[in-house]
Amino acid sequence: MLKKLVLLAIFAVSAFAMHSVEVNINDTDLEVSAKVDLGQFNYNVEPNTTFLGFRIVDADNTHSSDKKYRNDPYYEANFLMKKPLSSSGLSVGMGVKFNYTTDFSSVPLGLEATYKVPAKAFVPMYVNGSVYYGPRVLSFGTADRYYEYRLSYDIELINNGRVTLGYRSMHTSYQDVRSNYVYNQAFYFGFKFFF
């Protein structure tokens, strides 16, 4: 009996929580990210509100500000707390990241938002946005500051599977001759999976 109750509890928590995996591409860049919903592992955390994740961006210098510098892969670990605002379809969150690429690391703070478009006659659609900023005090090594913003539009073609079209702008400013360096500024297309 206890075994059945434990399995039922695990199923109930999993039904309301969402891990996610995202793959984005364009002509020269590959981005892979994943978020784990901590509510599925800790009963003291409300499901679908607290996330721990990582991101890897493998971008060449095609979409950067200076073509003479080689872009090394960008790595990121992130933490996000997100809550819906009443029944408006809008969710907002606060996050922190640790990012790293060769000669650069920072800990930017940011805000994220997701809005579910109220078009019930069509497939579910979402508009997403995020802004992160890490000033000099949160930047290490030769890093001077970091800022990033993203906008994306998702269409949920199948249950828990979305197609996304987005734009990202990632600026890794250095204290050396690279100065205000645009690491990657590009449109992308991708898939998001929730489970």
C-alpha cells in the first residue's frame, strides 16, 4: 500500500512540474539548454516555479562585432524563480547566472517573462523575453561587464512540444582591446520540449 501511495505522489508531482530542453540553431550557431524543475525532487518547493539549468552556445564570429576574434563556446549555469501573475497569462521571474567563455566569466542578474497569448481558437502561443546584466563588480578576470537580452515567440504544435523563433543579443565586454564585444547577436529557430 505504501509503495502505491509513493508512486501516486511521484506521478502527481510530475504531472504539474515541467523540466525543459531547448535546441536552437541558425546558419552558424548552435545553442542547447536544459532546465530542471526542482519541485519534482523537493516537496518543499512548489512545482513549476524554481528551476536550475545550463546552456551552451557554440557560435562562430559571423554574428559578432569583430570578425578577427575567435568565439570560443559559451557555458552557463542558471537559477530561476518564476511565478504566474494571477490568471492574466503572464509569468515573471528573477534569475541569476554564472557564465564562462575563454577569458570571461560573470554572474549577471536578470528578469524573465512569459505571456500566453489568449487566442483559444488556435494552437497555444507564447511570447518570451529576458534581460540579464552583470556590471564590473559581478565580472571576473578580464571581463568588464555582461548583458544579454532575448525575445522569442513559441507555437505549441503538440502537447508539451513548441517551435520557437527568437532573437538573442549577448555582449561580453572586456577590459582589454576587445572592449565592448558583441559575442553573438542573431535570430534563431528551434524546438522546446517540456516533460
